[in-house]
Amino acid sequence: MRLTFAFLIAAVLAGGGGTAPAAVRPECVHVPALTGRVVDKANLLTPATEARITAELAGLERRTSDQLVVVTLPSLDGRPIEEVGLNLGRCWGVGQKGLDNGVLLIVARSDRKVRIEVGTGLENLLKDDVAGQVIGETLVPAFREGRFDEGIEAGVARIEAVLLSDTKRPQRLPPPARS
């Protein structure tokens, strides 16, 4: 079966931070819990790789406030990956409120689909063509050879390099004015 990959950068991760817990919102009932910077429901990563990626993403957030979450799913359960990505973004609230600087790297193993979902604060930096290059040049070749660990880790590194390349955009909101 030929691998097919979908990517469409959407402005969906707006509003991170103060969202209600997933169990409260009906659209979030079937969304896996956000358990950390890596949610490996498809068991594609070794514990060592997951630990390295988690540490790298924590460092990225400390340096930039950008939040990148990797999620692997065994299946999309018949839903389009775009819909799954939008739902994950809304339910998890990845990214800083006001900066909308969240990114999801979604891998659906049995459906053979990958998506990079980007908050509005990063969509001018991590554009469709850039996301397509990350997917097509980094993830797809590794996945075709069954090297999910290496592909995901290399994909994260490429996304991180793009995010770190723009030093002019606001990385953190200014503290609120004191009265």
C-alpha cells in the first residue's frame, strides 16, 4: 500500500492555556489525554527516544515559549487527519495564550498519515511548504524503512530548527502591567 501523507497548516491552536479539561467538553471525549510533550499511543518510540524528544521539546519551550507536542495514534478511526488535528489542538490547548505558538506533529500509523498542525502565531514561519518538506524529506523516507523512531526524532529536530530560526518574533508575552 502506498504511503499517503496529508498536511494543511491551520490556525487552530488559538487560545491555549486556560481551556477546560478534556473530559468536560463533548468534542474532547475521544481525545487521548495530553500526558506530556510526547503522546505515543501507537508505541512507535522507544523509551530512550521518547525521553530524548521530551527533553528537547522542554528545552525548546524554555528558550522560545513555543510548545511542540508529538502525538502518535494507532488509527484515525475513519476520520480525516485534518479533523483529528483540529480536535487535538482545540482540546489540548497547545501553545501560549495570546501567542498561539503551538505545533502538533501527528503520526497515524495504520492510516499511514502524518500532519503538522500549527498555531496562528507560527503559521508565517512554519508554512505549508516548509511542513511539506519536513514530512516529505525527513519523515516519509524513514517511515518507509520502518524507522519511526529516527524519522520522528529527525522531524522534531527540523521543526525545532525552523522555530529557532526566527529571533525577531515575540517569544514571550510581556508581563501584565501592575496597577
